Amino acid sequence: MSSLIEQAARRLEQLRQAGVDMPAATPAAASPAQRFIASQTPGEPPEPPKPVVTSRRVELDLESMAEAGIINPNSPRSEIADQYRVIKRPLIKNAMGKGASIIANGNLIMVTSALPGEGKSFTSINLAMSIATELDNTVMLVDADVARPSIMRMLGLPNGPGLLDLVLDDQLDMSSVLLKTNVEKLTILPSGTPHPRATELLASDAMVRLLEDMAARYPDRIIVFDSPPLLITTESRVLATHMGQIVLVVHAGKTLQSEVKQALGTIESCPVKLLLLNRASSLFKGGYGYNYGYASGYGYGKQEEQAA
């Protein structure tokens, strides 16, 4: 065998010396495994797959919430539930682009007030709970009153990471701080880990980018923000410039007409502003003591300091 190989080698050398072109040896095709190994940088292991981030699930005590006057999606029809059906209808139409005109960021709804103690947090929760009963919409409730957060306390839930953590760390996945609830279409975003400059963070460029991302990422989801009072801090005014709709809660018989006008004057850039009159009647008396009516405008008589 070796003599045949040697003869073949001598013959090839003779042909080359005679000027005959001989084809170069063709390497065997690499297997898929060999190609994968060759593509890896020597000494560096392949990147591990990214873990799937899921939201934590929490259980709302719907019975206790109902006793406190918060809408329960499983409860029979009630006066306050009927009131919120009226309140939410134009908001949903605007959010889904079915109103008279298309509204930028229409799915971002800010609930606020002129002053503290007018019922904005209670309104935010009930509005979100009412929207969660819709067949075609989901809703996220955001506690954006970072200086005085109350959503988690009112819902009987422990505090945890949330909005402020997302503002501080743009690499943090929102799903990791969102809370899924036993109300199928309701998720909650807490105010987050307390921070000494919480109110400044709310007015930061990072917060603006987060709002824009939320509006674009969830076009089919309505996001309700419980925001600080307009006349106490400037952060809510910054938030208002990025909202599609604003619900201003007014305490009937307490809030002055001048205060309502001043609060409305701070949010001129928002395309949709609705007034919700709190304690307008005695139709409902719940644990929080709020009665709600709805108004799309305001007119309070001639005296400037007359109570609304």
C-alpha cells in the first residue's frame, strides 16, 4: 500500500514539474457543531438565555374594599358603580381614539385635585376598578403621589418597588415591579422605594421618558395616575403636560372657586380636562365618606370666594 502511495506522490510531483495545474485539496465541510464552536470567541462561554420576568400577584380583599365604598366588580349594581359608569365612558372613548378627535396619549389619565383631602386617591381607585369591569379594556393604576402615597394603604397591600425605581433605573423591567391582582384586568404600579428627592424625580427627564414609553408600549391599556395636588407641588403640573386626559376632583362645599380656576390654569396644555364633583349629594355614604357627581365644566356664581 505504501509503495502505491509513494508512486502516486512521485507521479503528482512529475506532473507539477511538467506544468500541469493540479486542483488544491478541498477541506471537508464543517459540521454545524464545528461551525458553532468556531464562531465562539476563544475563552468566552456562550451568553446564557435572559430570564423571563413575570409580575408578582397580589390578592385584593374585595369584600373589605366594598365595605369602604370601593367598587367591587363582583358586586351587584350600586349607586356609586352607576356614577362611575357615567364618569368613565368619555374617558374610555378618548383613550381608545373613539372620541370627537384623536388625543395624543389619550390612554394616560391623571387624577388630581387643587388641594389635599379632596378624594383624588379614592377616585383613582374607583375609576380603575370600574374600567377593569370593561370587556375590551385593561387598566393599570399608578401611585404617582410619591411624596404622600396612599394607594397601597387604601388597598391593604404592602409597599414595594415601583414607579420611583423605574425612574432611577432605566434598565429595570417594568414587569418586575408591576402587581397583578385577582381583578383580572387590573394591574398596580406602586409609588416605589422611598427616595429623599422623590418629588424632583417625578419632574425629571427620566420620568418624561418613562411616561412616553408607557403610552406607546400599552396602546390598548388605560393607565390611571393618582397624582399630587396641583396647588401644592409643581411635579403634577409637569406630569400634566404629558397626559392625554385629566380628571380634577373638586370637594363640593369646601374647595373655593378661585382655587379651582387656579388649578385649571396650571394644566392648560392638556387637551381634555374633566371635573368630578366630590360630595355633591347624599346618594352614597361609604367608609371613606365620599359622594360623587360628575361635571364636564364649572360655573359657581358671582362671588369669587364662594365655595364650590
